Amino acid sequence: MKPWTIVTSRAALLPDADIDTDKILPARYMKGLDRRGLGARLFADMRAIDPRFAIDPAAAILVAGRNFGSGSSREHAVWALDDHGIRCVVAPSFGGIFSGNAATNGLLLVTPAPDDYAALVERLREAPDAPVTVDLRACAIAVDGLRLSFAIDRDLREALLAGLDDIGRTLRHAGAIAAFEER
């Protein structure tokens, strides 16, 4: 997993509620365990009916609506976002299983305070090409003079900053595990 620090890019704005995992990556594209190439299928069915879902590959930040990633358990949806280049999704809320899959795969999910979320969406509507900076170390988002803070679980933040997945976090305790097994 890539360590997470600061990402600055354009943000894609999709404030629609209930963008579920089937909209993120339709099930017919989940035929294997290879993550490569899934980004080309990101929002495949939605792009066919709504051009807003054709996410610019230069956008590493996605600002979505409430309940993003709801629906069935599809780690492939997170893989598709990652393969497309999305490093952070900002939304009022996320599907529970999607949140776990995102954490395991290094995708930062940010849930700002409601007023901050509304201000961010408004700013992006006013200045859609403005660069957005997400700083995980400072737990802050900045765009066009607007600066917002966000909260994140301390352990998850440290794991993302270090680029550690579940196995990597466990291996940090290899000495203690070996000592326990010896006893």
C-alpha cells in the first residue's frame, strides 16, 4: 500500500446520494482478482447516461454524496477507484463494508462536519478547476481559500500514513507475537 501524506489535485464532484458499489463498478467487471484495469470500468454504466460520472483521470479526489459505497460487499469497487487514481473520497457518510475495504486498501475516506461539507461542495461548484489539497497529517482540506478540518480514527490515520495494510500492521508486532508463541 502506498503511504498517504498530502494529495493536491482537481476534485471530481458527484454529490448524488446513494452511489452504491454496483454504480461504482458494475458486477459484470468483477471476474477476477487482478486490480489492474478496473479503473477503466469505474462508473461504466453511469457514464453511459450521465457525463458527470466520466471522472477526469487527473482528479485524485472525489467529493460524493451521502451513503457513498453502500450496497453489496465489493472490494473491487475500491480497487476500481484506486486504479483510476482516486486517493480520497469526501462524503457525508459511507457504506460500512465499503469503509472497511477502503481502509484495507489505502483509500482515505473523509466525513467532514455537515456545514463544512456544504461549504466544500459550494466552493467546488463556484471554482470546479481549483486545486484541492487533502493533508492527512494535518487532517485538513484546503481549496480556493477555504480550509476545513476533519477527524479520523488515530490508528487508521497512522496506518494510512505508514502505508500499512492489515498484514503490515500485524507484522509491526512480530517480536511480541514470537515471544508469545515461545511462552
